[in-house]
Amino acid sequence: MKKYVNFRKTIIVTITFLTLLTLVPLQLSLNVAAQEESLSLVLTPALKSVPADGKPHPAFFVSIVDGSGNPYILKNPVEVTLSSSDDNVLKVPKSVVVNRGTYYAIINATSNVSESRSVEVSATATGFKSAIVNMVAEPLAGTPKALKVTLLPDILAPSVGAEAKIVVTLVDSYGNPTKARTDLIVSLSSSNNQIAYVEKESIIIAKGNFSAQGKAIGKGFIGTTTITASCADLMPDSVTLRVSGAKPEKLYIMLPQFLCANENISIPVAIVDQNLMPAKVPYPVTVKLFSSNTSVAVVEPEVVIGSEEWFTLAGIYINNTGKATIYASSGNLITASVSIEVINSTSQPQSIQIYPLAQMFPSDEREYTSLLVQLIDKDNKPCKTNKSIPVSVFSSYFDVFSTESQIVVEPNRSIAYVKGTPKAYGQVEITAVTSDLVKGSCNINVYSPVPSTTTIIIPPIPTGGEVEACILTSSSGLPAPVQQNTQVLLSPSDTKVVGVEENVVIEKKSYYQIFKIWGKSPGNFFLTASASGIPSGSITSTVHVVRASTFFVSTITPLTTMQFPIAIQLLTSTGSPGVVGETFNIKISSSNATAISVEDSVTIGPETAEVVVIANAKAFGSSYISFVADGFTTASVHLTSYRYSASLNIMSIASAKAGESVLIRVQAIVNGKPYEGLTISWTGVGLQQSETITGADGTSENLLYVQERENVIEVSAKILGVGTVSNKTILWGIPFSEQTTTTTTPPPPPPYAILFEPYVLIPIIVAVVGIIVFIIWWRRSRGAAEAEEGVEEETEETMV
């Protein structure tokens, strides 16, 4: 029974061992084959970022590499499937084919995004390791995309004919100024022509220019209007122009409470805002006047306040004693009124009373009838004089408000008027003095917004270009004129980035000044404006990139004897994809043209963001490829071509009798593997063929008719990835004179070399070792079984 059990165990172990013995060499062979065919896809970005202009761009190189990451030439075409993680950001084709006899393909991609976005792109193919790469898509710099409107200034005083410059700049997707490729007709419009209108409805940005100017002209009304610039195929732009100042809202009239009968005088009529500040009107305004009691006072029925005026005088005849109210009205202005009481003059003048004819006067340096002088008796009532009374008038601050130095009150009159000129913001005391009367005085106010804010307005500044900018003084959104010529010091934080006009003066009574500023190099800067009498102002601005100025160069590993692509992308100094508006040449040079050659130059047209050139890896070696163009930073890339290892091994006997035919074999080995389909060129006397083709084992044969003495045999082949490979051998031809009568032609050497290939040799070694181990184990197992049987027999005999 135990013999049967041991025998069964032996059979099971033997079968298991033989199975393993069969599978192990097979698995080793499969591993070797897998290593030989371990190929991968590689995605290389051809561009730093894909321009988002809706056009296809060469975005990637897909290449085939072996397990060591070296280029691999395909023996059959391969279809590579492509995908993007977001087609709305970057769209790639569904697939691309890498052709037989090459190792790469170029992939185009398209984008339309309005801002920088990132996506993941993948490439897969059956039998290849897949590849994944991230790519950025972003708008193209330098291509005209939109208009940018800047107003200089963007606030106007409510004055008829006040002007603001309309600066229209052509910009790209990033807001960078860019030159017009052709003459561009730009339409200008105002949304409210009652506030301001455009002087010309169209302007031209001439070819090669960044901008053009128009004018917005105010009509004197308070309010806002939108100034819009538009042009075909470009995004329009709009800005708001404000006209700010005292708004005409009400009428103002004044008279002293008591007046003398039988006297012709004047009544001031003014247009003011809610705070009684003077409000000039942009057109003539008719004001109607009437008296509630014409037996006491008769007033001029109407007066006209002219354009750009706010003040006038109306005649009034004071007739009889009594009381009356004078009214003034006009359109939608709030009506004004003043009540008076008329008395008879019965006493002699004792003093002088002086009144301002308006609550405030504008500091416009215009002469106004601004003060009323009245003679007063001892009871503080008005009275007439019976003689001429000269009155001297003084201003406490002549630079704020100046007056006539002397007036005369005529006989049989109680009132006289003083002319004055408001000059600057402030309050002054006006004093009226005579030789024998008590003096009188009053305060008079001069209004002008006091600058509380200094603003700098700058349109887009192109590198290498000059623009006009504006410095503006204001107060709570109202234009605030300076009271004297004010020199402004403009200080840029970086003079390497920007230059600015040094001598900038805001003229007296003006609230803005245009100055020039120019860009030197791209970058940000801080500009400060400081001057005596106004607050400091500042702005952070940018000198913009206006065109591409650098190169981004991308390529793949060059393979000796093969052509390969080099992508050249235009970038701005900030790294965005860019273009230029004109055709230009890029000069290309190779430091080692014997190794890697490339065309001498390439032309890039206007609005072109990149170009792909084809280089040639002529031989194994390294080279610096340089790219030079006017206006661009020189770029270079260092390339080293990869070369396969290859050999032509000649298999031949050392000697043979002259006159006999001998078979000569050659085997082509590339990267350690037999190379099939290679054309072998043979050179030598007596060879049957000049060319042969290698078979699946990499060998080919030729028949040699042996010549006497040395037979020189040379073989060569042009191998992709290597170049020309050659080898030679010498077979000794035994001269006829040295040959014996009986000779045999030795057979050609057997093709035993294949036994030493790893995928054949390793299974043989494993099999031999396995057999030896099995024999040893089998013998030991049999000896143990026999010993066990002997023990059992002895035991049985003993028991018997």
C-alpha cells in the first residue's frame, strides 16, 4: 500500500515539476519579448500656451519612445487617440497617425477662451503606454481686439464750450495698446447732446498708430453723458463725462427794507442754486418781475440774464409811501420775492449803510455792480442828501475782492452803487467812509470750490510711445480751479519704465492741465503729483507691452539621420502668446551644422503667433540652435541627437581554395536585435550580388568566388537612427599552386549563434538544471522508499 502511495506522490511531484519546468522558460521568453516591445507615447508641448483666437495652432508633438525613453522608429503606422479634459477650453482632434518610418507627429489644437485656462490632454494607443500633459490656453497679445476711451478731463465745469479730449486707443485682449494694421474709422457719439456733444462723429486711427483723438464739447448744462467709441470688428468702449457745478434752481432778488419815495433805483436779479451759490446759465433766461402795489413801486416788467451769466439789474421806480412786494419768476426756477416799505425823507444823513447785492459772488474776476450804499438818518431810516457826498470804499483783502475806491451819492438821492470784482475764494469786509458821516461796513463772500482732490488721468501707455495725460483738481466731484498759476511736480517711481514732462503748470482759474508721458520699457510705476496750494495726487499705472519680443522654442529628441520639428512661438515680455503687425524674418543658425542642420531663416507674417521649422539630425553630435530677429531677445536651444547602436557582423571561414565558391553571411544588429528588411551593400571581387536584403533573423547571404590570396569583402548599410554602418573581412584564397590534388570545400559554418541568444540560452540552462535537480530528488526518494520497505520486512519476520 505504501509503495503505491509513494509512487503516486512521485508521479504528482514529477508532473508539477515538469509543468514548472515548461512554464518558467516560457515566462522568461515572454518577459524578454515584452521588454523588447515596451513602447510609450510622449506628449511634448510645442507652445508655451495655445493662443485663444479660434484658429488651429501646432500645440503638441506626440512621439514614440522605447523603454529607455529614446526615439523609436515605427515599422507600421500607429493611430493615437487624443482627448482634452475640457473641449470648451482646448479642442484637439480625435486622433492623429504616426506614420511608418517616423517616430513623431504634430498635433493642432484650437481655443476661444477669454482668459487664461488650463486643461489636461491625453494620448493613448493600443500596445503603448499612454501620455498625459497639462496645457494652458490664453488670449493672444498684440492683435487688435477692442477700443479704449479715455477723457481728458472726465469732469467739465458747466460752461458753454468747455472741452474734454476724447482719446481712443486700440488695444488687444489684455488691454495693451497695439498698432492699427490699416486706417481704422472710429465712430464717436454722445448719449446726451444737451450735456455735451462730440465735435466730430468719426475719427481715424491711422495705420501704424496706437490712438486718435476727438473732442467732447459741453453745452453748459449740469448732468452726465456717455461718450462711446465704436469700430467694425472691434469691441466698443464707453465712458461717462460729467458736467458738474452749481445747478440753476432758484431766483434771488434783494432790496433794503426801507426806501425813500420818489427815487429811481435798481434791484439785483440772480440765478442761484439751493445754497444761494451763483449758477450760471448756458442760454439766455428771461425773468419776469412785478410789483404787488404799483402805486408804491413800479418795477421793470422783465429782464434777460444772458448766456454764461447769472446776475443782472432791473430798474425800479419808488413812487409813493406805502408797502409793496416785488416778485421775480422764470420757468421752472423757484420764484423770489422781497418786501419793502417806502417812507419820505425828512432828516439829514448821519451814517452810511452798505449791502451786498448777492449772498455770494463767483471768483471769475468779472466786474459786477455788487454793493448798495444807503444814507441813514439819526433814526436809522433812509434819507436823501441835498448835496453830492463822496464815499470812499475799502476792501479788507483786495486779492479776494476788489472795489471802486470812491463813489458819489448824488443830490436828492439816498442810494448809490459800488462795482467790485471777485477774485478768489474767501470773505472780505467792505467799508464805506465819508468825511462827516458814520462809516458803514458789510461782509461779502466770494465762492469757488477749493481743490480737495488732485487726480491724474492716464490713457494706456505703449512701450516706446508717447501719450497725453491730465492732472485735475476737484472738490466733492466739482471742478475746483486753482487761484493762481500752479506749477506741479510730477515724480515717477521708476524712470527706467516711464518718462514724464517736467514743467507742468495749471493756469490760474483752470482746474486741469494736459501733460505728456511716454513709455520706456514694460512695467508698472507709481506717479505722484505735488504742488503748493493743492493736495498731492498719485496713480499706479502701467507701461504696456505692445508686441511680442521673446521666443519660446520647443522640440523633441533628434534622432540621427532623421528630420525633426522645431516650434518657434512669439511671446510678450510677460509670457503671453503674441504677434506683430508686420512681416519679419527670424535668422536661424546651428553651431554644428555637420551634426544638426536647419534652414538659415524663416519668415513670419503679420498676426502669426508661431512657426514650425524642420531640422535635420545629419550625424550624431550636439549643436546650439540660435534664433535672432530685430526687436526680439535672442533665444537658443542645445540639442544632442540620439543614435542607435548598430553593427554588421560578417560570418565567414578564414580561408578557402581559390576558384571555389564560398557562402558569406552578414547579420545586421540594431540595439541588440536582428534588423529585418535592411539593404546590405557588398563590395569585393568575386561577389555574386552587390545588394541583399536581411531576413527576419537579420541575416543575408552572398556567394563569393574565391580569388587567389586576399579576398577583401566590405559590407555597408544606411540605417535610420544610425547612419552608414560598415564592416569588412579578408578571406585567404589558397593559390592554385599551393592546392593539393584532393581538396574538399569545407561546409559553411552552422548557424549555431542563435543558441547563445538570451531568450534561447536561458530556457536551456534552466531546463538542464531542472533535470539534474529532478534526478537527484528522484534517486533520494527511491532510496528512502527501499529502506522503508526493508524495515517493514524485518518487522514482519520478527513478529512471526
